[in-house]
Amino acid sequence: MFSDRISEVRKNIDAAMKKVGRTDKVEVVAVSKYYPSEAISDAYAQGHRVFGESRVQEAVEKREILKDLTELELHFIGHLQTNKVKYLGDIFKLIHSVDSERLADELDRYFSKTGRVQDVLVQVNIADDPDKSGVSGEEAEALCKAIINMNNLNLRGLMMIPPLTDNEEKNRKYFTAMKELFDKLSVRMGNAFDILSMGMSDDYTIAVEEGSNMVRIGTALFGGR
């Protein structure tokens, strides 16, 4: 059951935090992309509220089906194409994957028309992985500064997806580098800059040990697709 799996995930997070002496909180985003809306409603019934989707139109359809779940919080965690921005509506609490100033400009224009200020994260490709989206670590500050000056986007922090590997420990250095970048930028971006989204089913304990305060967990919560 979902409740058993989320309890196990939270237990592992608590152990990782204790290991490094952390006493703050880690938000768990249940990655429901590709799972049916029933999986979300079942998890919601068991007390979970925050879910991650990666396809705009699929998420919009699910939100309509689940419109009676008034406390449901959706995050957009996938690669966002500029031509999909017009379909976003107002359903996402947080967009994790702003990876260019062009996309940020498009989002700012869209939300200026809808009258919404949208919380966003900048996606950083800290490993310079050709298979991943995101700005480089060196480019992250410039994009953050650009977003800070946009009226309809509220910059909340950074997101990262590490390279695929058969040994998650190999990616620890990237989590460490992301925390260092986050700490540096948080001094310059203000108090609202407070989310570091990194860590998935195979590596979330490492990410938490290195400073993540938001993890995105799919398979470990919902099982294999």
C-alpha cells in the first residue's frame, strides 16, 4: 500500500537526516506521471497531498478528474516546451524545470495574462550531462537574476537530475556541488529562495545527506509501471 511505502521513504529520509545532523524538513513529491488518476486519489485518501507530473495535458486531464480533491497540490517536474506553456492553466503549485531565459520569458508573459504569480525553480545541469536539460552551474546565477526581475514568476530555488548510473554514490559529488551552488545563490536571491529539489527513488537518501529539502519519488511509492 502507498501508506506503507511512504512510511518507509520517510523513515529512510529521517535516517539520512540524522546521519548528517539535519533537523529541518524534507518535502516528498510523489511522482505520479504515467500512473492513472486512481493512483493519485488512492494516495490522497491515505494522506498524501503533493504530486509530480511531467506532461502538461496529462496533468490537466488528471486535475479535472480529481477536482474534488481540494487539497491536491501538483508540481510540474518534466521538461517544459515553450509551446506547451499556454496549456498550463493555474493547476501547478510549483514548476521545477525552468531551464532557459526564453522559457522564463514565455512563462512570465503567460502568467501576466492570467494574473497569477507562479512559483518556479531553475533546473541546473550541474554534471553537464548531454542527456539532461538545464543550465550549467556557471549559467545558473544569470538565469536566476533574470527571473527575479520578472513580475509574474517567483523564484523559489533550484532543481537537478543527476546522470544515469549503476552506482548512485558516483553522483554524490553532483549533489554536493548543487548544495554549494544553492547556498551561494540563496545569499544573493533573498529569503524566498528556499527549495533545493534533488533526489529520486534510487538516490534520495544520498541527496538528503547532501542537503536536498525536496525529493521526487515515483517507483518507490507507486511500484513499477
